[in-house]
Amino acid sequence: MAYSEKVIDHYQNPKNVGTLDKSSKKVGTGLVGAPECGDVMRLQIEVDDVTGVITDAKFKTFGCGSAIASSSLATEWLKGKSIDEALTVDNMDFVEELNLPPVKIHCSVLAEDAIKAAINDYRVKNGKDVIKFEESVVH
Amino acid sequence: MLKLPIYLDNNATTPMDPRVLEAMTPYFLEHFGNAASRNHPFGWEAEEAVDYAREQVAKLIGADPKEIIFTSGATEADNLGIKGVYEMYAGKGNHIITATTEHKAVLDTCKHIEKSGGEITYLQVKADGLIDLKELEAAIKPTTILVAIMYANNEIGTIQPIREISAIAKKHGVLLFTDATQAVGKIPVNVNKDGIDLMAFTAHKMYGPKGVGALYVRRKNPRVKVTAQMDGGGHERGMRSGTLNVPGIVGFGKACEISMIDMEADTKRISKLRDKLEGELMKLEEAYINGSTEHRLPHVTNISFKHVEGEGLLMGFNKNIALSSGSACTSASLEPSYVLKALGLGDDLAHSSLRFGLGRFTDEEQIDYTISAISETVLKLRDMSPLWEMYKEGIDLSKIEWAAH
């Protein structure tokens, strides 16, 4: 199966690989997927507590090229966005941007889930309620 | 000069040996006859060429030429051998014993038979990929007509104890079928010494052309018969109708002849390269060889690199190195290799595996390049892997509640 150029570029030059201090109140961590399924994504956001804007984002991913590219792209998209804006990122945005084929849609779903999980982690740390999301259909 | 890409997927198919192509060419052009045309020189030439190839093929496996039934490949030979015995020996019983690590051409054939009223026992394999001979013997019952166990596995290269399996089958009056696709031409296979009654194999795994294979069917002690699976002109002693693929068969014969001559030298050279590749890659942390290293094809190794995913790993170098992975991220099911799972590997290790199949045209420069490209990619992806980070922090990954999807 041929990968799109954008997937290859993110794979070869991943953006924002790394780790933020997960004990910091400013940092939200989302860990989604499972080793048994061949994909695990960890997405972290650092949020400015005054403005509510995401100032930094990092990822680490165990998975195929599309999973790596989706999480790399997610960190790029998140930086500079407010939490509310970040919540509007949809898995289909990844599919379109990266030209993911149908068998790779689960990678985009995982990236969306990772964003939501990171935001919820941040909210809980800061005394806010967990946002309940509808279950993703494609897994 | 190193030429890229490097081909290390010789278990999938092999490049043709130029000597094979040379032998085939005239049979596409001037000697195009139908081997079944009995009344003119075109037919005679074709028949003569097929007869000669039949001898070359038979010689490689220690058979009589009359025992070779040409087919379109190993899948057809698997179907013909297993379904053909099931139908021919219906009066004797309906039970077949096979193993969970067989090729799909055998497993799906067995499933087909199950649907039509047959009974199949699927033997589990041990952690090294070998079947348990005691379990095999215990599974035999009065209705058992066939044991179908592969000679060597396509994913991990494990060689089954065919002679011991044959002895057990013989003791109970049961026929032995073996899919020897990966073994014939690579290691010595002899149907008489090994006690094989039916055997499937193919040309394109031994530097011959695609689209031609054979089923060996024993003619003496015991005389074995199979029911034809295709109706037609009654070619191949009535067992396989269809105009013979003369150029393909000629190429198959030549490939067998070359393999026989070159086998010892090839094995010596290739196994040395395989051992170097394996030895160097095993220097990486958390690398594991899958399957037996003792009973294994000389050109194969299958290694899992923990905490990196196979397809992601392949992407690091698949423009330059052709390999396959036990991971199945491309399939909708997301199920990793059933062969690796049958060894008892966790899904995580099965997803992290690479299969290397070296061949006659693999050289040391290619292996050196492969060692460094793979080592670099593994290290790079581990830097990117949350599982590797957790492992390094001493977190027990099996204790984490993963949101399975």
C-alpha cells in the first residue's frame, strides 16, 4: 500500500516528538489505543491557565506510519488553539489532510480520541468535569 | 555497487534464475505446441520437453516421474491433494489432522471440507513452532484418512519432523500429505526417505516461474489416488485436466535441476549471511527470534523488536529493503499473524515482527546495509514509542488497562 506524501513526510520528520511533565497541572495527557491492536498514542498538551490556549503539544506513538503521522499532525494543529477550538478537531480532518485510505481511518479516530483524552485529563487536574463524548463509531 | 531496493522477501517469491528463463524461452516461441497433440512434431516436442522436466522435478525429490502431477502452483496442489484424498477415501473415513500454523491454502481447504461434512483436527504447536508428536498420535482415530502437516513454515521457517510424523501415520495406516513449498529446492527433501505420500510444491519459490507447481502422488507402498478437482481432458493421468503450461513446466524442471546442483553451496553461503543478519539484529535490546532456531530453514529468520510496530518499522526502509511483517495494520481486522500467535506470542510481539527471507541472489553488502538500516529505524521508532518509554521507566505494560478498540 502506498502512503501519501504527507504521511511519509510526517513519518520521516515527525513534529513535536517528546514528553511533557505529566505531573504539572498545566499538562493534560491522553493515552489511547492498545499494544494488542498495534497502535498506542500518547498526546500531551500544555495549557496557559489564564488564556486557556494550548502553548505546547508533544506526542509519542507506537504504530504504523499513518498513526505516527496523525499524532504528529495533531500536535501541530493543537499548538496555539484554545481548548474549545481543539475540541472541534474531527477524525475526518486527519483523513482529508493526510489522504488516509479506509483501512487507516482507525488511526484518525485514535488521534481524535487522544486529543479528547488529553483535554479531559487537563480538566480533571484543574477541578473541572470530564466531558462525555459520544463513542467513536470506527474502531 | 549496492543496488537498491534489496529483496529479502524470498519466502513470498524468488526472482527467476536467468538460466531458467533461458531454458523456457524457446517454448514460448518456436516450440509452442500442446503437449497433448499426439499427431505432429509441435506436440511431440512439447511432450518431450514436459517429460524431461518431469524427470528433473522427480529427481530433486527422489520420486518417479510418473508420480509428478503438474498444477498451477502450490495452492492448487494443496487443494488437489487434500480434497482429492478426502473424496477418494470417503469410504474409509472422513477425519483429517492438520496444524494451526499451516498455510491458508491448507487451512481453508480443510475448512471447506469441514463444511461438507468432514472432520478436521487442528493440532496446536509448541512455542518453537513444532507439533507435538504425542498429540498427533493421540488425535488419530479409526476414521482418520490423512495427516496434513507442512514441511517448513513460510513465516518462521520451522521444519517439522516429517520422518517421525510419517512413521506415526504409517503405523496407523494413515496417509501423509505435506506442503513442502518452502522446503523443496532449499533443503534435501526425499519422498522415500521422508515417507511422504503426497506433497505440494511450486516453482516460484525456487527461482522458477510463477504459475506452475506440482503435486507428488505416491504410486507404490501404498499406491495413492486422488479424485480430480477439475473436469476436462484427463491430463496428468486423469488427476489434473487442463492444457499443460509447457514453458512453465520446462522452467520448473530447470529450476529443480539447478537447485539440486547448487543446494549445498547456496545453503552454506546463505545461512552464513542469515546468521550474520540475525546475530547483529539480536544485539538490539528486546529483540526476540520467533520459532525454533534448531529446526529451521537456512535462509529464514523472523524477529520481533518489542515496542515498535512492524508496519511502522517497515516504512522506515521499505523503499530500499523488501521485507514482510507479521503485523497486519493494513488489514481491516487488525489481526496480527496467526502463525506467530499460535506460538503463544502476545499480540504486541506479533505486531512487532519482521520476516527475513534470504535467497540465492542475496549478498553480504545487502545484509550489511539491512543491518544498519533496520537498527537505525528501530532506535528511531523506540525514541518515538510511548511503550518503550514506559518500559524504560519500569512500568509493567501488562498491568495497564488499555482502552481496547
